[in-house]
Amino acid sequence: MDTSLKSTLHRRGLRMTPQRQLVLDAVRELGHATPEQICTRVQSAAPAVNITTVYRTLDLLEELRLVRHTHLGHGAPTYSEREHEHLHLVCHECGAVGEAPTELMEEFAARLREGQGFAVDVTHVALSGRCADCVRADEAQLEEAQ
């Protein structure tokens, strides 16, 4: 059992439940996962847990700053542990999700802060484009056509 989760909940007058622990465990195990994927994982251990419980628990865990969500495009957000900080690279061709260090955005974030007064959360950023595999496949296809 996660004692930090239990003590955080207790300080807020909430109790630790098996469902809360299962949802947090699923987020940790899956890395990046939608609420539906998390629900499927939780239901493998506790079939009676429904998607509404998972959404409510994710909201609570995010409020407690134990998980974070990111929008990787259209559709449901994905959840990961709070400490799991990086940029998300989403291939709009094959759907692959890659990672890049947040330091790559430091100059951009500083320019936004100076010029616009806007402080960007770079850990919440998803960049859309084409992954290396899709770029290579297109280049190979072009070479064959020539």
C-alpha cells in the first residue's frame, strides 16, 4: 500500500480505498494511459470498479498532485505519474508517442515568459508531427519511386 497516498488522503479527511490504490498502481504501471486503459487494468483485479470511479479517482489524484494529465491529440487525456516529466512527441501518421527532455523547450518557454508574460507548463506539451520511422518510410518510398 502506498503510505504517502494514505497519509495525504488522511490529512485531507479522506480515507484510503482499494480502488484508489488500484488506480494509482495502474497509472504507475502503464506510464501513459487513458482513463479507459486504466479502468481495464483496474478491472483485471477488481471487476466491479467502473469508469466513473476511475475518472473521479484520477481527478482526486491530480488534485493531490500525484498524477498529471496530458492531451496528446483528440480524444481522452492520458495520465502519468507527477514526476514523469517530458515533452510528448505524437506521430499523426502512425500514432506513436515518443518522449523528449523538457530542456529542449527552455529557450522557447523563456521567450514566451518575457514577450507574452505567459508561463508555459512544458510537461503538459504534446508536439504533433511525424516520427522517425514514418519519415524514413516516406524517404525510402521516394527513393524507390525515382
